[in-house]
Amino acid sequence: MASFAQWIEGARPRTLPNAVAPVIAGTGAAAWLGQAVWWKALLALVVALALIVGVNYANDYSDGIRGTDDVRSGPLRLVGSKVASPRAVLAAAVASLLLGAGAGLALALVSQPWLIAVGAACIAGAWLYTGGSKPYGYRGLGEVAVFVFFGLVAVLGTQYTQALRVDWVGLAMAVAMGSLSSAVLVANNLRDIPTDTDSGKITLAVRLGDARTRILYVVLLVVAFALTLVLMAATPWTAVGLVALPLAVRAAAPVRRGLGGRELIPVLRDTGLTMLVWAVAVALALTLG
């Protein structure tokens, strides 16, 4: 049986900023409209964390039973390394997704009931990423889904549930978060190009190839920081988001130097930290503004 520490590693803690940062950004966007509601923000955070843990376990299960994770250079995968049974990992995925569904249902009922449909789409997207007979993660659409769900939906959904409307500031925050969140997946898939190619997992990185995937990663970081300057039209205080720039430079260094394999693992951590620091800084700026 997998140890507690292995279950934690299997939940992929390096990806948690992908869940936390968009909620912070969306709450900052709601505060800009003078409508931040702390308990709704906490509910949105529970939804985001439960869904990302659920999708990580579901990905572990689906890739594991397909044999995709039998040989890999990245962090531990529970099923692929055979430290946990597929059934146990599937149960963990379902439990996490049900927790997210419950919190999402509560949030929708106290905001707008039609948001239940959005939540259902998020859960379907989490499962079908690598699950089902035709997983879209195997067709090079993973980054698109991350941009939509952990960028547009997470940020604008958080803003909307609190303010009951969205605006251009929320949209700019959503695109920035989507870009940074997608960059995390791009870095992950860049590292896995050799093993994904061998196993038949056709990610966007496999389609683009090593060199163009590295360019895409840098472009996504540039988009996020360019939007920092755009947000200064709302309030000059958002320039404080540039405090995350040194982290982004550090994250991009191994990618730009052409490193691969395990040497790319720190990129996931540093990209996530960039996203988190940027979200906190800009959200505070919008709240003060």
C-alpha cells in the first residue's frame, strides 16, 4: 500500500497553485468591483482544490492503466509505479471530485443556479482529460482545457459568484492566469516528450516538438506580464505584479537552456510560484485601488 507521503506526492502538490491563484485573482477582481465576499471565496477555493486533486488522481489512474506512466522521468505516479492499486487511486479521484461537486453546488445555489451546468462541465473536463475512450489530453488539447478551466472559468467564475457580474479587469486576470496555468502543463509535457511519444500520448508538446514547445512556454509567461501592464489602466498599483518577474525568469531558465528530464521538474514549482505571487500582488493592488 502507498504511504501517506506517497499519496500526497501522487496528488501533485506542485500543481496546487493552479487552483489557489485563480481564486485569489478572481476575488481581487470582485474586490475591484467592491463586491468581495470572503466565504464565497473560501467555497470557490474548496472547489478548485478538490477538482485539481481529483483530476490529478484521475490522470494517475487513467495513464496508469494504459501503461503511459510505466517509464517516466518525473515525480511519482501511484498506479504506474505500482505503489497503489488502480481501484484505490480511482476511489481517491472520485472522492475528490465529489467534494468539489458538493462545494460547487452550494456556491451555485447561493449565487446563480445556472452555474451548476458550468460545474458539471468542469467535472466532465477533469475526467475526460485522460479518461474515457478518447481522452482529449492525448490529442494535444490539454493546454486549451487548462486555459479554459483554470483561467477563464476559475477566475471569472470566482468574480461572478461574488459580484454577480464580470468586467474587463476580471477577463484580463483570467487570461493571465490561464496563460500561467497552461505554462505549468507545457513544462510538464516538455519534460515527458520522449516517454509520451513512446507510449502514444500525443500531447501538444509532442505535436510541436521540443524547440517550439520551449518557445510556447516563454510566450505564455510574456502574455501574463504584458497583461500586468494592461491592468495598470484600471489602477497603476497593479504594476506591483511585476514583483513576480524574477520568479518567472528563474522558471524559464532551464527551459531556455535546453535542459530536459528531471532537470525540468523545478520549472513546475517556479512557474506555480510565479502564478501565486502574481495573483496575490495584483489582487491586493485591485483591492487597494
